[in-house]
Amino acid sequence: MLGTGFAVVPGLNVKLPDMVTSKEFVKIVDIRISEDDTIYLQGNPAFIKDVATFLKKNKYETVFIKADKNSNVGVLTEVWQACKDAGIGKISFVTNM
């Protein structure tokens, strides 16, 4: 038979930090593009010229772009470029399967 013993070291008092999940460090935003090519930032309609400013101001790190399948690919490209201009390193396109 094998046994496991745990040693107790007297006088060693270790205070561990509170746990923080990675979600608290990463700022994520969804940008939606509707069928009629309206851009939505946090549920509010926005102009393409406002996307990069909004992302920089709020210091987002990750963007999920959710575009309707009937939206214009040109608008999707403009939103992607605005994200790049804002310095966003992680841009994902969300689709339905």
C-alpha cells in the first residue's frame, strides 16, 4: 500500500492573494452590423467614424464583430479597419453555424 503524508512546516505562514479571473483584465466589446448596415456599439447606433474613437476612449482589447449575413461586406471591412486603427489586437468575427 502506498500512503501520502503531508508535512506541516511550523512557523511558515503564507498569505495568498485573492483570486482574480482573467475576465477582469480583458475588456471586450461587441460591434453589431444589421441587415441594413447600421453599426451598433453596445446596443446604440453609431457612425463608422465613431468606432475607433469609442474603442480608444474605452481602452478595449478585444472586439467581436457580429454582422448580419445580408449586410454589406464593405461596412464589415470599414469596421474591421476602424478596430485596427484603434490598436485592437484581437478581432473576431462571430457567425451562426
